[in-house]
Amino acid sequence: MIGGGILFEGGKQYVKTFGSHQFKGKMEAVPFFFGVIILGWALQRLDPIVQEIVLQIPPMVRLGIMIFGTMALFNHSIDNFNFIDRKSVTVYLIGVLFILQPTL
């Protein structure tokens, strides 16, 4: 879902795909949607491999990565947003503390 926010943006009369700045009609997005469905199906086949890799990462580190990544993606979703404002830096630091927690 997070990746979808980067790959696709839609409104009542437009779509933008892959971070492009060009507006296109919704009919032009049908191949994109079809491709995403095929990609999702293929990723399901990788589930056991991904699960094994993810479970090797400690839970607190995963939480820190999710906090840090969510804040970065949220800031990325806003045009011309300052990634290092006070509130964002606070959330980044909390994420980094969780990431480094096993080593502290």
C-alpha cells in the first residue's frame, strides 16, 4: 500500500503514474492497473522467502523502520515539503532510536 502511494495518484478526472507530473485520462491507466495486479500475484509467490527474511529482523528494528519510512513517505507525498522540519525530525529520531535500540 505504501508503494502504491508513490506509484499512483488519482482524482475524479485524472491519474498520474510512477511519479510523473503529466495528467492522463483514466483509460490510459488501465494497462498500469493490469500490470499492478500481475505484480501483486507474482509477489504472493515470494511470500515465504520474504517472511523468512523479515522475521530475522528484530521487532523493534522493524517498528523503527516503519516509523521512519512512514514519516519520509508522508513528507514525500506533499509537494515541496521540508523533510527536516521540527516535527518530522522528532519522528525520524524516534524511528532511529527504535532501529538502534538492540545495540544500545
